Amino acid sequence: MLTLAINTASSNTEIALLMGDQVLAEKSWPSANGEAEKLMPEINALITPHAFQDIKRVVVIKGPGSFTGLRVGVTVANTLAYLNSAKLNAISTFDYWHAKAPNQTATLVTFAGKGGIYINDGDVLNLSEANDYFDSQNITEIYGDITEDQKMELTPQHLKSDKKFGETVLKIISENNLEDLKIVKPLYVKPPNISKSKKL
């Protein structure tokens, strides 16, 4: 089954083309505000010589993630799955990064806005509170997707995961019975910054 995997929930946008237990192709690049213009051309290049109608399964990282990039990735996943009558599966940011763990003892941290982080599966703390928590739990190693500034402010050592996107998605698919969905709803780190009408 030809599978397209999409991640626009992280600091790097990642796409992969999978077949069975093999990664046929993958690509990643630093996420930016131009994902709406860049994502589809990159997917088109990735799947060549296949065509969009050959995709029979779409797997997308559903968040939490920042509004703009995550919205684009989830919308593309929903649209491709609908047009192809393809299977549609979602993976949370937390489950994705747990599968990328560099060892069994490091604690997962992910971005929750400039001044905060998620710890493990969803506790949100500011950086000072996070350091107090790490000290109280004797946590010396962390990993995950946070900014360079956040890494510098947190006291534990930040470990890098060498596991690539495609192999990580294959691992999650093989170890879990992912729910087949009609539509994926994105989980945002925080609501979009939309100005209210002055008439309200």
C-alpha cells in the first residue's frame, strides 16, 4: 500500500513515501510561514514517478503544533485522503516523539509557545517551572522538539534523536492499530492570533 506521511507540526516539516515496511523517499526542511506554497510541490516531487491517485493511505501528525504549518499539513492530508478514498490515520506529536526516543530514560519535551514546554504527554510548564520539576524528579536528560533558546534555558542535557521521519512512522504503524478516520482535526499549541472585529 503506497502511503504518504506528513508532519507539519514540528520545527522541521517532514514528508515520506512508504510502501509496506520500506521508506521509498523522504524529505525534510525547516518549517516556515510558506508551507501553504511549498508543501504540495514538494509532495509532488517526492512521489514521482507515482501519481497522487496511487496514494492509498495518508498518515499525518495532528499536533499539538503551531497554527499555520499544522493547518496546512492536516488540510492537505484530509484533502488527499478524500479525493483518493484513501485510508486516513493520525499520530499525535507526543506519540511521534516518544517513538523517536534516543533512550529509555530521557524525558520528552515539546514546544508549547515561546515561554513554555509540554512535558511528556501534555503537562505545560513555563521554563522556570520546568527546571524546578526536572530538579525535583532528578531528570538529567531530555529530548524532543523545542527552540535553541529553550534548550539553553533548561538545565537537563538535551539529547538528539537520529531516527528519521519515515522509519519512525513505520515503527508506529507496525506497533499500533491506528484508527481509520474520515477527517483529522488538528490540535494547536495555542489558538490563532485573530483580531476581533471593532464592531464587537
